Amino acid sequence: MNVREDAGEWVSYSRRANASFFSELDVLLRALDRFFTIDNLAASDEDLTIKNCYEELGTVRDTILRVLAILEVVIPESRKNAYWFQKFAETKLLTARKRDVFRESLYRQDTPEKSLSLLYDSFINLKGIISDLMRSGSISYAGFMTIGRIISKDIRENIFFSPFAMEISPEFDVIESPAISDVVRAIKDRELKKNVSLIFVSLFRFLRFLNCVEVATERSVPLNSSIAVLMMIRIEIPLFQGIAERAARASDDERLAAVLNSLSYMSSMEGRRVFEVELRDIQRKKMSPQFRGRLESCHGILTNLVEHGILQLAQFFNPGLSEEEIFPDYASRLQQSIRLREDLVALCELLTRFDAAAESSGWRRLFESLVCYMVYFESFTLRLLRYDDYEEFSLFCNGMKAVKLETVETPEFRRMVERIRHFRIFVETTLRHVENRTELSNKPVDMERVEDLLRQYI
């Protein structure tokens, strides 16, 4: 590693060793630039001239912190030490002329090493400026947009790491499925192959963007950077629609044109659902209990949209192609959804039976069965739920374990019976949402497994 560093080749080595981090860096830089687009700020017809952009700037700050965290990983320790020594030397040791020469050399960006160092330097400075600004608690729209122009300039003028240097990045924008690559290679017409390849590349790029959305966390930095990535996708969807519609107009095959127009239409409709409903006023709802659930829902909607688009287009050329052959994790996701659905069906049946027997002599046995089943559900199935549903199930599990059968005649137990009846309605609603998952379409419930599961507890 030291030899490569001395030779000025450490960026090439780091790119190979940290490919996923450089891919995420590319996404976050694009997201930061797009985040200052006016459509991403308009919320509930608020007057932008009097808007307090404090929450929006908080999202920018946390996305910058995520960028710096990535740079801390991909830049070797010796290079970071050299950077901080140079900062010290600039202010304490160098003459004005030597400072000028040093900065001119850095700004020239004639190597990837200098471009990455300049990016690190810019974002260190931006972090300090934004942190100071946020202490005021009030950020004007004009001030916010000024910060945006500075960030955009630093990103777009970076010679080696600007995500906008090329429309399609040969490093990051690739078709990651061998099955889809085979579909493209099999197309004989050169113009058709070019158009279809571009659409597949665009769809896989969306999946790359969505891989940078992290919702299984309580920490503000990944959640806020996830907001920035989702808002960036809002800008990218119309660009994809243009690609799909141009390919449809260029196609001589009416059936293929219909598939391409369908991709454009569905991306428009689902995009509106995500950005005009689920994410509307999201900056104002960061403290809401539904905040993470909304991000998770949007991530699921967009992922299903993109994967369905890839499958639909691929099956036009190869009807026998399946999801399992295209997406490596599809099989595990499918099995998780099947497991969750069947366990929810069994839970609904248990709750229904208990409700029917609550006033009869058989309630005690069913109540004990329900408690045991909830212990099983909490241990093995709870983690498969959406975040919005998780808390309600967790509270119910804890409540069931706390009930003592000797308190059967008390008002407390009666309240628990009512709680069980209300929870059954919640479980039925959750089950309907799970059944709407794309991977479960045309896949019936395995009632034999459900009955076998029930026999273990009744």
C-alpha cells in the first residue's frame, strides 16, 4: 500500500478495495446537487420567500457528514495526516507565495488524488460553515439556496469525481444481472440493442440509488442522507421517462412500444404516490412516529417499481425468465414474505377463535395458546414486519406476556380481551398489505403449513 501511495496511485487501489463506498459517494454527491432543486423544497403551498429551511439544511449537513465518513474510509490514514499537516502549514509555516503555489497545484486537479483531496477539503469547510449557520435556528430560503450553489459548484467542478461528468458512468452504471446481460446480447438490431441497454442501465442505476437508502436505523445521519437520495430520485424519474418514451417512438414493434410506454406511465404514477403523498412535508415530520415508516414505505414502493420494470422488459425478450434468475436476493425476500403471510394468517385464526370463545369455558386454553404463539412470533417473525407495524406488534407481545391468568376476573383482564379484539382488526389490515406485495402475486397461501402451525399451539 505504501508503494502505491508513494507512486500517487492510492486512489486506484482504494477504488478497487472500496468499490461500494465509491459508488455510494457518487450517489450522495448527485443527491446533494439535486436536493436544492425547487420542487424538493415546495411543501403544502408554503411561501418560499418566508420559509425557514432549517430542517432542509439539517438534511444537507447530515448528507455531508455521510460523505465525509466515506472519504475517511477511502483515503488512507497517511494521506489524511498529510492533509491536516498541510492545513497547519498553510496557516503557520508557508509564506504567501508558497501558499499560492500549493493551492494552485491542488486546484489544477491533474490527478485523481488531487481531486479527491480537494473534495475532502471542500466538505470539511462546508461542514463547519453549515454547523455554525444552524446554531441560529433559522435559515432563510435565500441563504439555503446560496449554500446549494456553493455545494453544486464544488461537486460539478470536481474533474474526477463529479457524478455529472458523464451521462452514464462506465464504472457505476452497469447491468448487474448476468441474465439481463444475456437478454441484451441476444438482441440483433444494433439500434434496438442500444435503446434497450440504456433502459436496463437506467433501471439498475435506480436500484443502486435505492441501495443507499437506509431505514433500519435510528441515527439521523443515514436517515437524513436517505431523504436526500429519495428526493434525488424524484428528479431522476422524469429523465428516465424521457428515455423510455424516446425508445418507444423509435420502436417498430407495437408490443415493445406498449411495454416501454407502460414503464414510463408506471414510473410517473408511482413517483407521484411517493413524492406527493408519502414524502409530502417529510422535513416537518422528522419527529413523527411515522417518519421511518414513511421512508421504508417509499423505499419499498420504488424498489418494487424498478424490479417489476426490469422483469417486464426482460420477459418481453425472454418470457421464461424469472425474478429468481435476475435478482440474487429475490428468493430470500420471497421466502420471507411467504413466511410472514402464513404466520399472520395463523395469528388471525387464533385471534378469531379466542374472540369466539372469550365468553365460553374454552377461553383459557386458547388464551394460553395465543400467549405461546406470540412468543414464537416475537422470536422469529417480528423482524419481517414493516417498521410502521413493528411497534404495535411489539407492544401487544409485551402486553400478552404480562397478563396473569389468576387476574381473570379483574377489569384489567377484561381490558386485555378488548385489546385482543382490536388487535385482530390491526392484524387483518397488516395481512392485506403483505398480500399486496409484488412477489406474492399469484402465489396462494399454503394452508397446510398454516394448519400445521396452528396444531402446534392449540
